[in-house]
Amino acid sequence: MAFIDVHLVAFWQDQSAPRGLMGLSLSLLGVLELISGLLTGWLAIRLPRRALLGGFYLLRSCAVLLLLGASQDLRTLGFSVLFGATYLGTVVLTSMSCLARYGAAIKGRAFGYLFLAHQLGGFASVQLGAFSHDRWGSYQPYIVGLAVLTAVGGLTSWLFLRDPRAEPAPPAGLPAPSSA
């Protein structure tokens, strides 16, 4: 999101997007973020969270690739719809996963460490985007790398993030693993 916050409008300007289209796209992105956050809680109690989180990241990777799309509308509106529909949902799902994995007693600390890593990644994202633009005169090489990393994150979530509620019970006579 940090790359989007800092470089999206500059990217669209480099692509000669009309100001009205950029404004509409940013508004749409914001509205869909809110809807995504609300709808995700409802979805998370009905679907496996790891699949939902992985799916959101894979959709976000597709959204980032839309920035390289052929038509102006696809680069702006298409991106905003897909990115906005997935953005806040990942925050909700990550918070829920921290609660399920670590319990209420240390969920805040666990989420805090995760958010610290997220902020460091955000800083790197902004700097690497600027480096790409300065070095190659384009954000496109960085956008491809960002899409690949986002897809890897989605696949990792989908394949390896286990929901403690769904794990099998320990064999008889063995203590259950602690949630901390």
C-alpha cells in the first residue's frame, strides 16, 4: 500500500491518465476498501481464513499487474476495483489470524511485531519504487517485481498458514499445544 500511497498518482500521470479518471479511481478504491473490511469479517467465519487471505493477495497481485494493462481504463479503474476490494480485508484477516494463533493475551504484541515488519516493507516499497523510476524512467520493472512478491505472499498464505481451530486434536494422553 505504501507504494500505492506515494507513487500511484505519479504513475498514472506518467501514463497520461485524465485527472477525472484518476479522481474517480481513487474514490472507488477508498470506498471498496471500506466495503472489503466489512465484508471480510462475514466471509472469514464462513470460509477458511488462509484461503481467503491467500486469495486476496493473489487478487491484489492481479490488480498490480493491471497497472501495466493496455487501456487507460484498465490501468486506473480496473486496478482500483480489484485493489480496493482486497486491501482492508487482508488487515482484518491478519488480525484474526494473530488472535487465533497467539490468543488474546499476546495478540496485540504479535500483531505489533507484524505491523513493524509491514512498515519496514512499506518503506522499502516506496524507496524501491523511486529507485525504479529514477534508474529506468519507469515504474514498470518495480510493478512486475511487486506483483510477483504479492503473488508469492498469497501462495504462501494459502499453502502454509494453518488455522489452529482446524488442526487435529493431539493423540490421547498428550497435552494440547498451548496457544501462546
